[in-house]
Amino acid sequence: MKAEFKGSYPSNDLLPAGDFPEFAFIGRSNVGKSSLINMLCEHRDLAKTSSKPGKTQHIARFLIDGKWYLIDLPGYGYAKVSKSSREIFGQMIQAYLLEREIMFCVFVLIDSRLEPQKIDLEFMEWLGLSGIPFCIVFTKVDKLKPRDLEPNIEAYKTKLYENWEELPPIFISSAEDKRGRDEILSFIEKVRKDNQ
Ligand code: GTP
Ligand code: MG
């Protein structure tokens, strides 16, 4: 798989016109968006990662095999950045998701170790109301004891069923041991084919 960094942009208005399908990664700061992009691309530091939340502050585009893009978005809900920069990120993410017609699907990343968080549930609610197609990826599953994985995900689904009649596609991932890579890439392939 060939992955090329094609630039990062401080606002949605500055993004070049879309030429190929885009698949975006979103979620709370530090959930592992940039790490997942690197794992999918089998590239150690294509997308910049950090143990400090708030690393990704721009919309970054990575062209894959010259045919489609992975999009790294800034994290939402990081309390330690100023309120004004949180609002700027929020507006940037919202503008991208609402206006980018070439965006085929957004992957909402959720830390597999945590109880359902209000901010993620509200964000998915907003995606649903806005008619934006999305999937869920439970990240960092290598940090869970194997016996906790299934029950954690089942508990999360139960919570989602309080609000949703049908759930979106759900994946698990680990940037450490590459779990989820084949499933996520096959899904992207299928969505691209279905939209041709
Ligand atoms: P922002 O850009 O700040 O919003 O964060 P991000 O969501 O892009 O997170 P990033 O990929 O930078 O990862 C944050 C931290 O979590 C880093 O220290 C990563 O090494 C770690 N991390 C990410 N994914 C995994 C994973 O699957 N397993 C483990 N063990 N650590 C991970
Ligand atoms: Mg990042």
C-alpha cells in the first residue's frame, strides 16, 4: 500500500477541491486517530502521534495508492486547550463533515477501555441527525484483558441501542498488534466499490 502525505490545512475552506473519495478519522483527543492511520498504512510516523492530547490541529490528507484519502482530523473535547481553540477545532470538524461531499464515511474512534462518554454519544447523535455516514472503531484493544473486550463492547452497544434502532458497522483496533487492519481496509474497499 502506498501512502503519501498531501498536506495539512488549518481550516476546511483551505482544503483543495476533492478529487478522490475521503475516509476520515475522528474522536476524542488521544483516542488514537493518528496511530490508527499509521497502522493502516503500515508506516511508523506518517501521521504525527503524541502521548500528549491535542497533537493534531489541522486537517491532514494522506493519498492511498493514488486512489483515495485517509483524513486525520483534530480530536474533540480536549479540556486543556483554550475554549476559543476548542471552538475553532469544533467548527473546522463540523464544516468538513457537513460540506465535504467527497467524504464517504467517518470512523468515530472510541477508547475500548472506557465507559460510554457523553461527548462521544452526543457526537454520534449529531452525525445521525446530520445524515453523515459513520462507523465506530474501538481503539487500543491491546490494553484490555482479552476477557474484558467482548463485555465492554456489548455494554457499549446496549447503551447505543437506547438511542438507535440500528447500529453502524463496528470495528476493533490496535495500533500495536494491527488487529482490525484487514477488516477496516476491506470495509473501505467495499464502500469505494459500492459508490463507483
Ligand atoms: P490527537 O491528535 O491529540 O487528537 O490524538 P490522536 O487521537 O491522534 O492520538 P494518537 O494517535 O496521537 O495516540 C495517542 C497516544 O495513544 C499515543 O501515545 C499512542 O502511542 C497511544 N496509542 C494509540 N493507539 C494505540 C493502540 O492501539 N494501543 C496502544 N497501546 N497505544 C495506542
Ligand atoms: Mg492525532
